[in-house]
Amino acid sequence: MGKRVGRSIATGLGVGVLLLVVVGGAGAGEPVAAKVGDTQIGVDEVVVQQAKFPGRSRRQVLDLLIARELLRLEGQSQGLGKDPQLAAELAQYEFQTLLQLIQDREAGAVQISEGEVEQLYREWGSGEEVRASHILCTTEEEAKAVLAQLQGGASFVELAKEHSVHKLSSLVGGEMGYMRKDLLMPEFREQVWAMKTGEIYPQPLKTRLGFHVVKLTDHHKLAVDSLRSTLQDELRQRRHQNLRATLGAALRDTLDFGWQSQVALQLIGREKATATAVDSATTIAGWRGGSLSVAEYLKRSRIYGVRNSLADTAQARKAGEQLTLDDVLVAAARYRHYDRESGVRRKLRAKQSEIYAQELYARQAGAQEVPSDSLLRAFYGQHREFFQLPPGVKVREILVDDPRLADSLRAQILAGADMGTLASQYTRRRWARGTAGELGVLTLQTPGYGDLIPQAFAAEPGKLQGPLQQGGFFALYLVEERVPPRQATFEEAKSGVVERLQEEAMDRYISQLRVKYARKIRVDEQALGE
């Protein structure tokens, strides 16, 4: 392979840079640039990763790949694989990887005809939409008081910001955006649709959420070409769901799917019941490679908003088949040994490296002594150029791993549910649960968010976006504020100064790992080509 190496990597590594690289192993027949333990790093992989780091040589990029693999080895050495939370995160990634793989291979590509586009266009009202704003009040008296202020000449936008209990729309002056008729809440659908542009409905409109003061700001009709992309996306989603259902029906037979009708019979009327210990131990459905407990059935029914799932045993079985579709698809993928394929194993190894890198970075950062304020100020003064604030966007996000859950959460938010509360409960970014989904200010250089950042920069502030598919995950997000570029003050940069010092400590830690695992590292300089 070549000589052993033990030289340290370049400074300024940081976990953010590490998480941009992917250690996936060398493909069959690919020249091998380095070997770390039992992992081979291919030359082609180095070249691909180099595109993420303009100005860095192949050797510098290879050092990054080696560093990340060293963290995986160290994570194994420290027994991170036995950590239940980390193991669950890796298992979920494997689940989503296999689910995507079997769908891509066996559900087939979706083709949309022009006739289907035109038919859906007609179903959606031939492009007719209204744009409305509202102020949601808890009581009718509060809504009438708001109406009185509007009649006196008060600003609708300012009153919405001050009084509306619908937090999402209140941020943008009550704006609800353009909606088709079928997307309006049924309680006030006809009244709003009949309003004239600029009109404020003369009395509060009552819904299950409270009392709405509504203003219509536009009523227009879009040509089919203006909606073509949206119509095609909707049709693809519908077709994809149908293909999934057809595939699932065939696979349930293959995997001997069994449904316990007698168990389901005992659940009628328990839609809102709290699961018991008996529910956790009782199986309502089973198949080769998996099963569904009553407790999980009740939980999924609530999360995914499955209606009338316990009205009778036939409805219960239909819901059960819907709620276990992903499980059955993944079980079939394992039955076909997709999980043993080299490509899948490489992806899992790369994800394991990412998880271990994050955990070891957090442990190293936590083990450091808290630097004094004087040290932080001195570092800031010597390196002010590091702490220029580029333009950014302040983003709140909910990241989930199921498109049905993403759609359900979107509907809840648009209906008035608090996005932060839902983010605290559902987002897959563990650390963001403590911030109610608040990601902070993201810049175009912020690593780890994929397509979210460029789309967030292009998004309208205050308007819910998504679901945006990111690998096997789905993101709902809201741009709360645009932030202009400027020099950071010390207080603003303080956390960044701490992070910079932690990154330098991480560099030293990586250097120690290179010494520790020197005998496991081999680099082929000739194959690398530099």
C-alpha cells in the first residue's frame, strides 16, 4: 500500500468541516489512496470530496477523510456503539436508506402526462385563489374590539402583530398567503370566498380555533402554466403513494402479514386512550421480520392523524396496513438482502463516522475547562477577522423522517398550532428540541444543512416552507428574519470564540489519534497523484 504516516492534519478542522466529508470506502476497482483500519479510501472519493473545499489539495482533503475515520475507530474503542441513543440514530438512518432503496428499485419512476396536469388544474378550481389575512382572537368580544379599531382606521398589520394568537401569521401581519377554496377552513370558506378585494368581513368568523377577523387582499386566477410545477409535484406525490401501496400489498403476502382481528375488536372506542403496559406487550399485526404492538398502533394513529382507525375492525386493519407500510417495505428490503450490499454498507459506515464525530466532539468540548473571559477577549482581539458576520437568515425548522408526519405537522401549523411547540416534540435534530426548532442564524457557509440554506435565502420571511426532502428526511422551515452582514461584537462573537478554541482543541485531539492509530494508517502517495 505504501509507507505509514503520522503527520498531523492542518489546523482549523472543527466538527463542521468534518461533517462535510464522507468516508464511504473505495468502490470495486477504484485506486486506493489510503487505508485506515479496515476502511479503504478511494482516490475517486478524494476527488469528489475535494470539490467541497476549494483551494485545498488532494492530500489536505485526504487528511480530513482520515481524521473522520480515526474518530470512527476511536468511537468503537470507547464503546459508542452500545449507546442506545446513538444506536437508535444509526438504526433510523439504515431504515430510511433501505426504504428509499426498495422504493426506487421496485416502485419505479413516476411519469406525469399533460392530461393529468390539466385534470388536476380543473379539480383545484382552474387556478382561482384568494389571498387573505386574519387576526385570531380567543373570544368574540376581543374580535369585536379589534373590528372596532379597524373601523376607526387602525392598521390591520399592526393589530395582527399585537393581538393575533396565531403566532405564525401574526409575525407577518396576519398574512395567510394565497389559497384555493378547498384549503380555506370549512367554517368560513364560503364567506371568505364571496368577499371583495380589500374588504374586511363585518363580524368575527367562528372556527374551532377561535374567532377570526378576516381581510381579503386579492382574488385572482392563475393560468395552468403558472401552476404546472406545483401540479406536477402533487401528481408525483399521489402516484408515488399509489405505487407504494401497490408494492406494499404484494409484499404483505410475501412476508406473511398477519392481522389480529380479535385484538382490534377490543380497541373500538379507544382512539384517545393512553396505552397501557398490556398494550405494549400485545401484538396487533405481525410479518416476517417485524410486528406492531397495540401501544405503537395507538401512538402512530395519533401522530399521523389516521381518522376513524378504531371505528370497526375493517377500518382498524386498513389503518394498520397504512401505518406499517414503511416497516413492511424495509422488512422486504432485508429479505432481499439489500442491507448486505456494499453500497448500503458504505453509507452506514459513513453515517456511523458522522455520529461518532459529533459525539466525540461534544465530549471533548465538554471536557475542556471553561476559558476565562479575559482569554476569550484576548483571542477575539487577535483574530477579529474570524468574526465577521456574513448575511444570514434566522430559521426555525422541524426535521422528521416520515413524509406523512411532515404533511400532518404542516397542516397543524397552518391551522394555528405553535411551530416551536411541535418542533420541541418532533424534530430529529436532538439539540434543536431545546430551542423549539430555532437553528439560529444560518449563512451560506454554514455546514450540515444541505439544500435548506440556499432555499431559505430565497424564501419569503414569515411564510412556512416545505416539506423539503433532504436525503431520507423532510424539513418544514420558516425564515423568521434576514440578517445583514457586519463585524461581530465580542458578545456576539463570544460563543464563536469558544467554538474556535474548541476546534483547536479538536485538532490536537485528532493529532493524538493519529499517533495512537499510526500503525493502522497507510497512504499511497503515488496513487493519490500529488
